[in-house]
Amino acid sequence: MTAPVVPSGAAVAVPGGGVPVQRTRRARLTVTQLDPWTVMRMSFLLSLAFAVITVVSVILLWGLLNGAGVFGSVERTVDDLVGSGGISLTQYFAFGRILTYALTVAAIDVVLITALATLGAFLYNLAASLVGGVEITVTEDP
């Protein structure tokens, strides 16, 4: 006599009128391949979001420091120490120059992160073909 087949996750009747027990379903999966095109698209979008966050945070930080008078204070301190020899720190910390630097760094980050993530997908596929991939266990909560 064989035991009845009960789908995983279903309530199982306990003999003697006990409380039914809920079983969780588990599945063991193996990630054997990553699609490089999908990885490239996702990494591009995530790095683009990171670039926007970087530029916005630089703008906010510059505005905060400028509003607090930090740049003027630093320039006065440098003038007191070195003398006013034509060095103007406000030229180096001008909003346009700082924004240009932030945009340049953000653009380079987008290109590098996208390229490295895509290269990583190719390398993962190569390694997974040799060793079989990464096994994960997925469970469903009742």
C-alpha cells in the first residue's frame, strides 16, 4: 500500500483529529547561464540611476556648502596664509566646473559599470559551463 500523494504546501490531515500541518514548498534551482544582453540592460539602467543620484547629490552638497559660506571662508583662510597672489579658489569650486566634473564622472561610471557587468556575465557563463553553476533553494511561505 502506498501513501497518498499530497501536494507540497497543502494542509495534511493528522490522524486522530489533530491540527493540520502546513508544509512549505521547496525547489532547488541551478543558475547555469546568465543572458549577457539582459545583464547589460539591467546594469545600464542601475548605473544610470546611480549616475543621477551622484549628480543630484553633488548639486545638493555644493549648494549646501555655498549657502553656508564655506568656499568664501576657505578662500579667505588661504589668502591669509599664502597671500592674495592671484589664486582664487572660487574659480576652482565654481558651480559650472563642479557640475562638469560630476557629469564626467557619472558618464564614465555608467560606461564602466555596464561593461564590467556584461563581462562578468560572460565570465560567469564560462565558469558555470565548467562547474555547473550556482544552486539556490527557493521556498514558498505558507
